[in-house]
Amino acid sequence: MMEDHWEPKILAFLCNWCSYAGADLAGTSRIQYPPNIRVIRVPCSGRINPLFILKALQSGIDGVLVSGCHPGDCHYLSGNYVGRRKSVTLKRFLEYLGIEEGRIQFSWVSAAEGGKFAQVVSEMVEKIKGLGPNTRFSTTLFS
Amino acid sequence: MIQEKIREIAKDLLRTKKVDLVIGFGEWTLPLRTTPLFIRTPEGADHLVWNSFCENNLAVYLHKFNQFKVGVVVKGCDARSIVALTLEKRFKRDQLFLIGVPCQRMVDRRKVKRAVQGEILHAFEEGDQIFLEGEEFKTTLRRDQFFYSSCQTCIHRTPLHTDVLMGDPVEESPLTEILPEVKAFEEKSPEGRWDYFKKEVSRCIRCYACREVCPMCYCEECFVDSSNPKWIERGQLPSDLMFYHIVRAYHQTGRCSGCGACERACPMEIRLTYLTQKLNQEVKDLFNFETGIDLEASPPLSTFRMDDHQDFIK
Amino acid sequence: MKWKLEKKDFQKFLQGLMEDYDLFAPVKLTEGVSEFKKINQPEEVYLNQLFTQKPAKEVFFPQSEVMFHYEKRGGQTQTISLEEIERERILLGAKPCEIKAISIIEKVFMSGESIDVYFLEKRRKTIIMGLACNHPLSTCFCTSTGGSPFLREGSDLFLIDLGESFLMEGITGKGLSFQENKFLKEPSEEDLNTAQLIESKAFQKVDSSVPVEGIEKRLDLMMESTFWNRVHEKCVGCRICTYLCPTCHCFDMVDEGGPQRGQRVRNWDSCLSPLYSLETSGHNPRPTGRERTRQRIMHKFNYYPKIYGQVACVGCGRCILYCPVHFDIRKAILWTSPKRPKKYEERSSS
Amino acid sequence: SGPFKGQLLRPSDKKHPKRVAWIQCVGSRDSHIGKGYCSSVCCMYATKEAILAKEHSPKMEATIFYMDLRAYGKDFDKYVERAKRDYGVRYIRSRISHLKEDPETNQLIIHYETEEGERVLEKFDLVVLSIGLEPTRSHQEIATTFNIGLNPYGFAQTPAFSPLQSSRPGIYIGGTFSGPKDIPETVAQASAVAACATSLLTKARGSLVTEKEQIPERNVHYQGPRVGVFICHCGINIGGVVDVPAVVEYAKTLPYVVHAEGNLYTCSQDTQEQIKKMIEKHRMNRVVVASCTPRTHEPLFQETIREAGLNRYLFEMANIRDQCSWVHMNQPKEATEKAKDLVRMAIAKAALLDPLPTQTVEMEPKALIIGGGLTGMTAAKQLSQAGFEVYLIEKNSVLGGNARAIHYTLDGDPVQPYLASLIKEVEKSPHIHLMTKTVIEKIEGFVGNFKTQVRNGNEMKEIKHGVILVATGAEEYHPREYLYGQVPQVVTQKELEERIALHPNSLKVLKNIVMIQCVGSRNDHRAYCSRICCSKAIKNALKIKSMAPETNIYVLYRDIRTYGFQENYYEQARDSGIIFIHYESNREPRLERTEDGLEVIVYEPILREDLKLHADLIVLSVGMTPASENERLSQMLKVPLNEDGFFLEAHMKLRPVDFATEGIFLMGLAHGPKSMEESIIQAHAAAGRAMTYLSRRELEIPGIISEVDERKCMGCGLCESVCPYQAIEVVIKRTGVGEKQVAQINKALCKGCGVCSASCRSGSIDLKGLTNAEVLAQITELAFG
Amino acid sequence: MKVKNPYLPIPAVVKRAYIETTDHMLRTLELKFLKEEDAQAFHFIPGQFCELSIFGKGEAPFGIASSPTEDGRLTFTINKAGVVTTALHHIEEGSEIGIRGPLGNGYPMELFKGKNLLVIGGGFAFTTLRSLITYFLHPANRSQVNQITVIYGARMPGLLLYKEELNSWQKREDIHLVVTVDWGDKDWKGKVGLVPNVLEELAPSSENTIAVICGPPMMIKFTLPKLVALQFPDERIYTSLERRMKCGIGKCGRCNIGHLYVCKDGPVFNYAQLKNLPRDD
């Protein structure tokens, strides 16, 4: 499924109350952004189990975006705060191990920030295109 | 001598029925090794020993005995694991009697074996010298050249929150200033780090010794064995082995006391402490939390602060 | 038939073999760790470590082995079995205890009407070049289990390291084709004596005092004894002793992939894991470490002998060396025998 | 968003302004043009705009010219401090009368006088006028058609002590129709007005409700997944970009799919019938619709499949419009590819969905009101009128709370008679169970099923109720400053009001009275404004002036915060000769004892020297502090307090009288300092919110909640500590073979955020409706599809 | 000669599938081999089992419920418990399945010749017993055994397996069938009582009789002493053990009790064998 030039495949976890709504707003205002992301809707950015992000990278997905409500706006009060601690420890640990910086991206996008969502996605697609395909976990290199 | 004191306290505890059993270390068949002992009678306490090879983290046995009152000999790292376990409701602190021993850093038997030619048949320790005797050789080594890497950087050698302390506290100065393993690893390029990690972990035979000897790994069903959802396959695929080792280390965030038992247990000598040491360093920088020091402070991933670090978030 | 092979042409000799055989030998993974692997260049062969962590059984019964692929084509699922092996193989550098263990496993896999074809195929197409144990460790007790550091039984060819050269003995007829090889010379009388000397010296070094004799009878009546309550206490339930044991042969089968295509894989399993005998209903006949440790010892020293008449332990000492909590099976065996030391009443016996 | 896409540009030349100035009170507090009132919101408006502007272009300089900074609301002062500290907004106290334009640079020139009286000239690129609010043209029409009275400023006239009531009974006033106010007050008024209306309609409650009879749900447990896929064209919105027929063909090849079709408008009524028919025909037990955003259309489709006998949670949507066709309009090939991926992921998730029961918890239609002050009683009366039983708990022996110490309002209406009549009404109402001298011992349970132990003396009583209203009020700050308590001449405003009402002539003889504002407020220990001290000081000052015109009254203030219509009285005070002296927070007035009495020394900015005021009486305007037992009550109710110790509401602007925990409400001074009228409004509002629960026989609990696998759970308590709603508790459970420590979920409190299942290391707790397995299936489907 | 790979499942298809019990937990599958020669080569005796495998999910052992006398019919009754059994409950008629077998030793049909037969079954373990009973009720084999007495119990009437067959057996006189339930319901007219008590009541003579008993561990625990009380010698009481199995051919070590492999040396054992096995249940 490798065409002539490689198109990154990015998985985005969007929190239902803010970022998913922001993405919808980008839709209603017809703000175009690259079609590389696939969205999984989760109730809160705190719902993201670190194993999801790791499993996505292991399955060869090129980038993971986790986007939730701005601090203080969380529909579930402290969901994004708890999620934030897991995210920072996981991101630093994976980058320590050698996952390229930028493979995993976190952002706050509120329901009113359609433009920002499109911008976050475009920046991420550029970044991942710069990094190239995710070969970290691929086993072909090693017998 | 510490060994005598441990035996005294164990005898007294067992005689007065303050505890049902005492878990400590004892001599066994191989040189440079000790083994966990479960003493239930005062006479048995005479087999308890204390030397530079009491490397096991005895906290791993406590959840097997959580219906009993247990006395346990603890080093600095063991005591910290116990504090972390109490925070996770494994047992009530009052059912434990912690016999704290200020730790003089444990000696790595593999380093000693590599320093001599031929098999070591007998060994004993005197002051800071280790006397070794093999089939055709007899040598003495300085013990402070052969410490475990996790012991070299330990700054909590005097156990905290113990019921009794078997000697005066040792001053807490790490031998090497910061974690040499982490520093050496961080000097590599990202590809270099990943390849090093991949090469190390691809030797793994999934015996799960690193999981079973760790006191913090007590889950009924580990994510590795879960079939719904099935996170990874059961085979030897390097990417599954990497997944397992990343998550096993990650699950120790803010819980690992840095005792190094996982690395010691690995038959394939896979380096593991540089993973958990890095996580402990992160938790210290980000949340100013050290495992098992404060009985009240809740573990970092079980709480949050409004002003947590967040400049990594766009 | 005996030959002498100079060490300096050892590499070239192996290069010759590799033209028509796949060569499996210990390869150094890192300091102090080696594993049997398929050799690409002769330099990779690493014989200095007395024995590899994972025993030679891995060459015949790999830790993870794909049994067959399945693929759904047009509503019909085809299964493609993978037991075929094209090229004959040579196993170099296996120790006598490991080789004897392979015959122990052989009895299970190749008996009864259903034969384990995967093991059979590998066993038939492999020539075993055993290597004698010149310097056994203090943890070795192969002589107590009917073996010896120079046991030739099970090897097709047997190498003895004389220092500068190898003495190679032909045991079975197999592998005749390369015996007229140019590197093989006539061994001198003096070589044979040094081999004999090394053999007797090695034989003394091995601890033959472990009372394995008659353990099957003794264990018959010990099923319910409190001995087991003490034995299991220090065992944390990892799987090192079963994965590193040359005679352990339990495995689990699991499907990988989805309904459309995938494969059925066989992986090593360990009776020490709680999930080994856990039934779907939640009932577990061996719920705690006590039953599981008992199962490991009973199976090796009671159940297996009952069926096949010999003890399923070759005394290699791996489980003693690599146990993270220093569980010593010799102590356990000693404890079941009348010679058990009285004064250690209290001591746990494992 | 916005005309310039979020850029801060000058409308004239579309350039970035470097220096922007805000001028406050334009068209407000100016009786010459008939706008004598303060519009209450402009100070905070300007501050917010300054902060947002600085966020958009940090290099810009923001300056606000004001007379009195009226940040009286909850946490408003903190917000202003943040503007000053973090964003560097300059606040200059000076009334700007006119602007001039510099002809060459066409910048705007502002002349102003600093505190020290020095005349300064500054140039600005952009000036923002903070114009106030005024009644709309339709105010007059509405007033005439409904024949309701308006006040002199054209806003609705409301009788004393009933700020929601128009001059005609049965017509209620909500929001800024009765005067300028901020969002928290308008939202509270909305709920309050609704409450008043509901209690009038009590007899007709529920009469128009028709119970929707449903066919029983089909049991899908013992069937394999049979997924039906409906892919929408949405006219050309999707069909124009995504090749829908190709996606339909592709869906047909996927596992578990028994039927796939494309529709022009899946959400249309006839397509709903089509879906139901297809469910029947293909014996589907899972449905996937690929169309627009689930946030708007999921309930519609869930209702449809429920009517076809399928549990509503056996449904999954793929958003191929807002997040696919609309945003990849000129990349049809990639958009189709993306749509296929999204459909495949949705099917993989749908195959694992379980039917989830929507349990119900029965609702005890009784309310518990904690605190028998003015707020508590108002709410009790409101709820009893609406036909609900109320337990009113008061710790003192007598009702009334803080209101007992207030004799008249700023408008002059007597308070005690109103209070007495309210108390009588509460005492004789059959629906209100009054319990004075009663303290709360223990509160258990959750919304609909609270059980509270209360103690009266040594007799314990247990109350069963469905909701809780917290009206524990607040206490007057007990000052330590200015020799209070050591010298009789130093009193608080409350004590002064007592003396004015009971023995006025003791005041007539006084020559000089000095009032000091913001005593103990707006400093590091209590960083909030208590909102009512300014109006209280002016009320007392005017009363004294009317009794003894020749007494000199000095009011030393930092900001006079007489917001709304109270501004008139501030003007009246100045006209009647009361002298207002401004002091900066860093140069507070000092009190010194001299032989012939007390002297107040204050730095007078205009004269630029220390003024010595000989004072016969010193009145301290002290703020309010949270009630002492707030701490204990917040533990029992498991609801949070804010940093200042007042209760923390669910959302400052949108849910001011709710707690985050469902079924518990907040009103009056317990929420924060406020005037009597605002407390009455919040009382009605909380009663209104409580009625939305009390009026239902049972509470429906959504299906998407967490579930614990007790075989795998080790009871480590991690989920218990991360749950935002305290819905999880680790308990010792008796199992067949002994005891086990497991986590237990309170189904009524769980909101389905899933934070617990993300934290659990062994996966023993999982969020039904979005389990780990379902997300994993979507990930693997995306990667290896 | 190439040795047959015992691990390769033989492809088959689900001919008929229907739910047996009211709690939907038991489902009977009728399978048919895809290739005719596999069907021919498949000879089994009652008491044997097969490993049914669903590709992608795994494999699980199930006793063969049909009897060899039913011309190639191959039915299994699946109790829904784990991943594989749930998959077996979800597959539709006509879909694919893999069969490995026949495995295990099955009942010692030779030893039954000329004896009376006492069959005691409980719950869903009645599958292999149905195969045994149907085998002997077949005209050709009926004469091999004399008196056939069957006691079959279940918790509730709705949970009884093979209800139609039970009725047809009830009508025959050459078999004495007693069906009992722990709790009856309004339209249950039959016996109500636990299997051990029913056995005690019936008290069939143990003289020249072989007892075959299968059921949940609790039922066996209380029924065995009753049989011993009726002087049934240990070697004439047979049971089929329920154990976790993987390979089914005595290689993987999962199912051993003591030195016996339940899958190879069993699953049918007589009580004498079980007695001297280590208590490892």
C-alpha cells in the first residue's frame, strides 16, 4: 500500500466535549487541513490509556495526536489534569528511549477553536512528513 | 555486629508472638549468594545472616502473608517499596514489623565472577574485603569496586519508617554523582538509543522474572497475559518484547524504589535499571516526588496539581 | 572411530560443513550470555561459556514456533503447515546433559499414536556433535542423575577439547559423509591419554552425592506432606527454572491474527505460572505457589519416571544458578531422602 | 474567528496597534445624560478584552483609565490581579473627559492627571470606550403591553425583597430587563424565575407528559455480531467529495457486515423507517451510520434503533462529513480513502459493543436545606409552594441568620418585618419540617437517595431525601486592625447599624465619624472583595447625615463598588457632604491614640500630604469570611471549597448554583459575599434547579459507565483517587472463598469519563461503551486494515 | 511415509446450530466434514472428545454428543465460558470450523458387555453420556447390555439437555430413565431432588452393574459415597474428567493429574485409578 510517495497515517484521540467539537467547527467553517488523521472520539483526554499510544506506534501508525480541553474547561472537572501527568511521563520516557520527538503530540483545543485544530493538524502532518515513516517497532530490520 | 542484632530482635519477636514469622536472609549452597528465609521459631533465627549479598527485595513476599503479622528485614530500598505498597492498600502498616538495616550497598556477584578466572567455590566477607577461593586460585577483592549499579547511585540507604534500626544511619552520598547509566544512555543519538534498547530487549525469553521479583508487580492478571483486550502476542516478536518492557517500566512510574531486583533477576542479563531510573528522575523533576519517602504523599499518577508542567502541550 | 582436528583449522572445517548443512551452535549475545543460533560465519561460534542460558532443546523445540498459517481464500480457509525442513542441520557445542535431555523430551513427543511432527522432523534431520564438559561447575550433578560430563549417548559425533585440538569420536553412523574430511587427522596415542585424563578429572569434579536414587518411591507418599508448604515459600513464581531446564517440554498453543488470515503458534509454557492450569470457569486446580512448585518437582522426579522409567532431570544445575531467589533443587531432593540433616528442622528445604 | 480571523487590527488601516487604551464609565455614572447608574459589567469586560488582546499580540501595551475598579464578583479581583501581574495591564485612576487626534500620525491623545495631580499626555493607536448598558427601545412597549412599572432609568421596577417579581403578580423579570448585571447573576435569575413560575403551575405538573411505550429490547447476547452499515450522501455535502458507492461496496467486504447501503439523507424520517426495516430483514444486532458528527445526530439514530428493538448503545457513528468531506474538499481520493478507514474502524468497534442497560434510581422527592437564614427560608418556601417536602436544618435556636442584624435596605425598606413574616410562613407551612438547634452528623448516599443523620441535643434523627441545598451563610470578619476591641470608639458597620436603629441619639452628639473601607479584604490573606461593605457604609452614612446633618463623615476607600442602581446613593452621599478620600493599597490609613481621642492619618493624593482626621467614632467596613463549619460540611458532602474557603460551584458563569456532584446545590453567602437581593435570587435559583430533580419519579442513569472485573481487581485504590466524582470506593467484599478488597462503583455518580480505566494498570476497571478492547480494535484496524 | 500432523485441524462446516437451554448458555452444533474422505476416516466411540478450533480465536476440547450409530452425525454441545466457546456460540450455520480428533480413550465398551448399566449425569456433562446411551439403545447393540438405568439431573427444567430425546427415552420400556431437577417450576411435572438423593431412593442393585457418572465436581463429590454405599466396587465406577486441555494428544503437559494425562490416558477413568492419583484437583 506504499504508493510512489509515502503519506503519513496519524491517529488522533479527540475529547468529545472540546477538541472533537473544535474539529467539527473546523468542518462547519470549511477550514481545509491534510487528510492524514483518523479520529477516535473519547469522552475525555484523561481516558487515553498510555498503552493506546504505545500500541498505535507499535502497529506502525506514524503519529499520535491527543487533544483535550483547556485546563479548567474539562467537562469532567479534572479528567485532563490526570491525563496530563500520564502524557508528560509517557512522552518523556518514549523520547528518552529513542522515539523521535514529535511522533506524539498533545494539544488543548476548545470547542471554539476550529482554526487552531486545523493548524495543529497541519503542523503535525508537516512534522511527521519531516520525520519520515515510523520504523521504530517494525521487525523487518531485525531477524 | 548487625547480624547478631538481627538474630536477637528476630528471636525476641518470635518469642513474644509479636509476629507470626520473620522474613530475612540466610546462607545457602552457592558462594556470593544469600536466600530469603521464613523463620517461625526463635531457634530458627540463628540462620539469619547479614552480608553484602542480601540483594533480594523481601517486600515481594508480603502480599503472600497479608493475613499474618510479619517481621521483615529491610534495606533502604525495601523499606521504600513497603511504604509505596502501604499507599496502595496492600496491607496495613501495623501488621508489619520492619527490621531496618542501614545498607552498605550490595555486591554484584556477576562482576566478581568476571574478575576472576575459574569457578569460585568458597567466599566470605571481612570488613571491606571479599576473600575468594576457587579450584586453583585464592584472591581477595575490594568490595567497593563491585557494587550493583543501582546501589552505587542510592541516596536512601538508611531505611525510613522502620520499627527498629539495626545500626546507626549511614550518610547519604551517592558514589557517582548522577545516574551514570541514564547519562551514558542519553549521550547516544535517538536511533542509537533505540537500537541499544531493541538489541538488549530482543534477548528477553519472557520468563517474567523481572515482573515476579518486583514488589510493585502484584496484579492478578498482568496486561501481558490479558486476552480481552489482547495487547501483545505471546511469541518472541522483538516488537512485542519491546512493548512489554516499555509498559512494565512505565507502570513503575512513581512507584519504583530503584532496588534493581529486576536487573539482578534477569537470566539473559538485560539492562533494565536505566529505564526505571529515568522515570524516577522525571517524576522527581516534574512532581518533586520520590517513591516511599513520605507516608502521606499520594503517588504522582494518582493525583494532579492545577499548575502541573504543560509546556509540551500546544 | 576417532579423529583429531587442529583448532587452527576448526573454522575452515566448519566452513566446509556449512556448504551442505545448516550449522547451529552457541553464539555470544553479550558478556556472559550465549544462545544456540543458526551460524552464518564460523567466527560466530562461541564455545567458551560452559553452557548457554537456554539449553540446546531450543534447536529442536523452539520457544516460539509457527505451526501453520491459515488463509481464507474464497470462503474456504486453507492451512499451510510449516513442519518441513529442507536442509539437514548440525548441532554443534551441545553438552552431554543437554543431549541426554533431548532424548528425555523425545520420549514424550514421539511416543503414542500421535507424533509431534515438528519435533520429529527437526530431530531426524539434525546431526548432534556433542562437546565434552572439561570443567563442570560445582552446581553440576549430572552424575547423580545417571549422566556424566563425558556421556556420549545421544551424540552422533563427540568432541573433546584437548587444548590445541579437538578429539572427535564417531558414535553413531550418522554424518559419515564428512568424516573423510581433509582436516581430520589420526589422533596420537598421547592425545587419547590426555582425553582420558581430562575425562576422569572432570568426572571427579561433579557432585554425585545428590540422592536422586529412589526418589520416585519416596515422593509417592509425600504428596500431602507439609514439606511442600516450606518448599514453595521463597519461590516468586517466575519461569526461569522451567524455560532454562533442558527437560521441560510444556507448551501452549495460541492463534495470532484475525479470522481472515493468521497463524497458530506454539510457545513454551511453565507450570509455575498461575495461568497454566487456570480453567475458564475460574477454578484452578493449582491455585497457590505450593501446588505449582510441587508439580514441577513431582513431574520430574515422580510422574515422568512412572511413565518412562527414568528421572526427567539431567543435573545441569541451570535452575540452581539462575534462580533469582536461590532455590536449590538439590536441597529439595536431599530433603526428601532419609539422609536429610536433622538439625535443619526449621530450615526451609528448597 | 472574528472579522480579522483572530488578528488584532485597527479597523482604519488594518495595522497592528502598539498602544491601546480603554476608557471606563462612558455613558454610565453620568446623571447629566440621565444615566446615573453603574452598568456593573464594563470594568471586567475591559480587563478580559485587555488580557485576550495581550494573548493575541503580546507586544501590545494595554492601559485602562477608570474611576472605581468595580471587580466585586467572585474571583473577579483575582482576575484583575492576574491582568496586572501576568499580562502587565496598566490601570490608571483618572476620569477622561475628551480625546484629540494627532493630525500627522492620526494617533489619539489622552490628557489625564495622575494620583499625584501631575498632568500627563499620552498617545494611543487605538481607544476602546467601555460604554455601559441601557434599556432597549422595546422596554417601553413591553411595559405598556404588560402594564408593568419601570424605574426612572427605564428598567423594570421590582418590589422590595422580591427582585424577580414585576409590579404585576404572575409576571416575573429575569436578566438585564431589571437592570445591568453580570452573567452569573443573569443565569441564576433565569433559573430563579423558572422556579417561581413552576410553583404556580404545581397542580398541572406532569399532566401533559405522555409515557413513550417501547417494544422490549431483543437479547443479542447469544448472537454473533451482525452489523448493518448506512453511509450517507448528505446531498452533496458528503457525496460531492467522497465516492459513497465505493465506500458502500468496500463496507460489504468487511467482516461481520450483513448489509451495507448508501442513503441520500440518513437522518431523514423515511430513512429511519428504512433502517428499521433493514434491521428486521437482516436480523442486525449492531448498526453503524457513516454521516455527520455524532454530537448532534447520535441520539436521533439511537432512538431509531431502540424503536426497532435494539439497545440504544449497539450503535456507532463515523464522522465522514464535518471531519472528512468538508475539510478535504479538493482531495476526493484521499477523502474517500479516509472515509473507508473511518467506516472500517467504526465496524470493528461496533462488533465489540455490548447492550448497556439504562438503570434507573428512584428519586426521594424531599429536599434537605442546610442553614435557616434568609436564603434557606426563601428556598424552603419556594419548594414547599411547589408541593415538595423540605427539611430545614438550622444550627441556632432561631431562624434568620445574618439578616437578623440588618434593619433596613439601601433603598430604605425595613427588613425585620419582612423577615418576621417569612419566619412565620416557614414555621406554619405543612411541607416544611423545621429543625432548629440541629447539627448534621453524617451524610451518605447519592442524588435521589441521600440519608442524613442529624443531631438535636443528644437525640439523633435520620432523614431520607433526594437533594441537598447548602445555605450555610457566612460570618462577619472579626478585625484585628485599628485597635478594634481595645477601644470602644472603633466599631464595625454592623454594630453602627445596630446603634442607628436602636439608640440613634447616642450618634447625634458626635462631631467626626471616619469610615475605613476594605478592612481585612483584598489583601494577601483574603484576596477577594466582600461586595456589600461599600453600599453598607454609604447606607449608614446617609442615615447619620439625615439624622445629624452637621456631623462630618469621612469615608476612606480604595474603590467605591456601588454597582448597578446603588450608584445613585453614592452620588447622594457626595452631594450631602460626605467626604470620600481615596487611599492606595500600599499606603493604608493609620490610627493613632492622642490625649483627646483618636486620630486617623491618611495620605491625601490631591493635596499630596498626610491628613490628620480627629475621629469621635471609627467605623470599619469589614468583609465576610466563610462560615467556620464549611470545612467539615465539604468533607461530608465531598464537595470542594475554593482557595478563599467559600464553596466552589460547578461553573462560575454557566452553573452558578450547582455543585459538580449531582443533586447538591449552593446558594446565598455560602457561595460568596452578596447582597440580600442577590441571596434571594440565588435561593429561588437553587430551588429551581432542585425541582428539576425532585419533579422526576426516578433518575435515568446513562449506560456509558465504568464496570469493575472483581476477579482481576486488587483494590489498589488508584481509580478511587483519580475519579473526579468520588464515584469509586475500595471495599472489602465477601467472596466464595473469603474476603477480597475490590473497587466498587456508585452507578448513580459515575459520569463515564473513563479516567479510572485509563489509570488502571491491570485493566480491571473498564468504561462500558468505550472499552479498552474497542479502542484497541480501532487502532489495529487502522494500522493493519 | 509422511507422518500425519496431529495438530492440523480438519476443515468442517456447521450444518445445524440451536440453543439447548433457556439461559442461552448451551448451544448444540451439528458438524459435517467438508471432504468426504475425512468423514469416512473418522471413527470414534462414545466418551471420546474432539478439539474444535475457530481460526483467529483458538481451540477447545468438547465431548462428542452424537453416537457412532447415528450414521456420521457429529454433534457437540458448547457451554459458553471463554473466548473460544463464545466464538462457537456466535458462529452461524454454514460457517467454517476445524476439528481435531477423535481424542481420548472413550468408555470401555467391551467391559460393559453383559452387564447392567447405571448412567448418572448432571448439568451439561450429559453430552458423552447421551452418546453412550444412544449407542446402546441402537437395536444392534441393545442386547450387549442388560438393564439400563439413567438418572439425569439439572438445576432447573429449562437447563435440561436433549429434551425431545429424554421424552422418547421415557416412552421406551427397555430403559429406566429418571429425570430430576434441583428446583421445579410451575409446569414441571417430573421429579424434584438432588441426584445423590434420587440415586439413594432408586437404590439400584450393584450386582453385575457398571456405573458411569459425569457432572459438576459438587455432584460427583456427593454421589460417589452413595455408590460406594450401594457396594459398587471402585473399578466398576467410571467417570469422565473435565480438565483444562490444549493439545489433546498428551504432549503439552497441561492436563496431567499425577502421571496420567487426562487427554491421552482419559478422559474416562475408573474410580480405582482416580483414588491413588495425587489429590491435585
